[in-house]
Amino acid sequence: MLAQKGLRTSAGRVGNLMKELKLENVYKKKPIRYYFTPTKKSTKDMINRSFTQTEPNKVWVSDITYLYVNYKPYYLCTIIDLFSRKVIAYNISDKMKASLAVETLAEAYKSRKPELGLVFHSDQGRQYHSYEFRSALRSRRILQSFSNPGCPYDNAVAELFFRSLKVEEVYRWYYKTLDGTKASIAEYIGFYNKIRPHQYLKYRTPNQFESDYYIK
């Protein structure tokens, strides 16, 4: 972001300035290393870790994570377009039911209006395996893809978004109310899509990346 404003610096310089100003870096947990040897490869993995797409609305990825509001668990479902890494829909619920994924899918489909051939990729969660969710995909003629059982690397983009969300936003707060939690998540996703540069996108935002595509 500094480079975009014509300011040249380094990580060390920024770190020294932060120390002088007594600014603390966002706490980062030590990354978890997964060691996975599949006993049986999923026959429904249609993307095989091909996370680079050349057009919007060709592959969407989704996942569900926990959020705690006054020590009570809630569940956040997100859908991301692999092309731009944009979060195109999300929902929060107090129950991890199929309806959470179905409602999020309906929002994404309504806002994006994808053409035929869209692939929806997720982990092996029971919400995505449910009859209700599979029917929602079929009615929209969307193809379904699954990660291999117990292998988070097969859904790495969705996993990395949740890591960014928690490190940069969720871990910084203690949520007392559901309304406050929803406001915090909405603010971060807006920041993520509109303001936060992504290295994968050559330091453009998801919104900028999609705008550049449609201008061409």
C-alpha cells in the first residue's frame, strides 16, 4: 500500500517505526503443520488444488468456521470466487445446519448469476453432503467437488481466508453480542474485498482484480 502511494520502505524500517510509536503487531499463532496420507482419494475432487482460474464464476470454494460470542459458539459460512479471491457471500448462524450453507449459496447465486459449468468446491462437511444442499446445487445446475477426507490443503484458499480473518480481526476482540459480531465480520469482509491488497493478485484487491478483468 505504501508502494502504491510512491513511498519506498522495508519491513525492517516499518518495524522500527512501530517500536518507536509503541504499536504492537497483530498476534500470529504458530502455523499448524498437517501431515496427511490419504488412504482413499476422493473421486469427486474436480479441482485437484488448481486454485488459479482465468475467469470469474468458474469455481467457488466454501467452508464453515467457529466464532464465539460471549463464550457461545456461532458458525460462519463463506463462499469465495477462486478467480479474484473475493468473498461473494457469507452468513452467520447459531446452528451448524445444512440451511446455513444453502442460504449462503442462494445469496452468492443471486448476486453473481453464474453461467453453466460452475464448480462448487468444499470440504467433506455434512452440511455440504446433505440432501438439502445437494438439491440446491442441482436446481441451479452447479457441479459439486469435494476435498479429500481430512486434507485442508485441498481447500487451501478458504482455509487461508479464515486464518486472515481470525488473525487480523477476530482474535483482536471479545465479542459480547451477536450484532457486534456481525458488524465486525461485515467490516472485515468489506476491507478484505475493497482495500486489502493480495499478493496473489499482484497487490490488487479482489474488487480491483475483477474490475480490471471486465474492463478488458
